Amino acid sequence: MSKGKVVFRDISPVLQAFRDILLGRKHGKALRFQPLLSARTQPPPEIPDGVAHKHAHNYYYTRDGRREVKPPLDITQKLLSDGSEKGEPKGAAVSIPRPGKVYLWDQHY
């Protein structure tokens, strides 16, 4: 004796039809029943091997972001050294580097 279709808890078929007419669509139940849930154990994913799967060819030191960090640049020393010759004293640079186009709001002409 095989089991037939599982009947989930709901109202009578006459009231279901009346509810669907009033809603203007087929009513979906918010309750979760066991036959409608997915299985708890899923098969493991089949992911292709990448470059990091073989330890002999995994050069971590070439991909390490901490090794790319360098000490900060001293911009004032770079600005003072630009444009100065060996015999000239070091002076301030002619133009200060500015990010993007600068609007000089205090110049009226």
C-alpha cells in the first residue's frame, strides 16, 4: 500500500476557491512542510583545482600583500630636491602638486 499525495493543513476546498477569488491569485502557504524542504545533506561541490592546490608551485611570498608595503615617501624632501643644481641652494619647488583641477576661489581676476 503506497502513500498518496501528502495533504498539507489548509482550509476546505470551497473556502480555498473563495479565498483565491478574493485575492485574485493562487494563495501560497507561508508554512514549511517536511516534503517541501530540501535535504539536509548536500553533495560536496566539484570545484576544479587551481594554482594554489599544489604546494610545490604555490609561491605565497609573491602574492603576499604585506611584502609590497614600503616606507612612506617624504614629499618635502622630494620637492626641495627637484630643480636644484649642485651649486644652487635648495629652495621650495615652483609648483606644488595638487590633486585634480583646483578652483582658485580667492583670485578675482
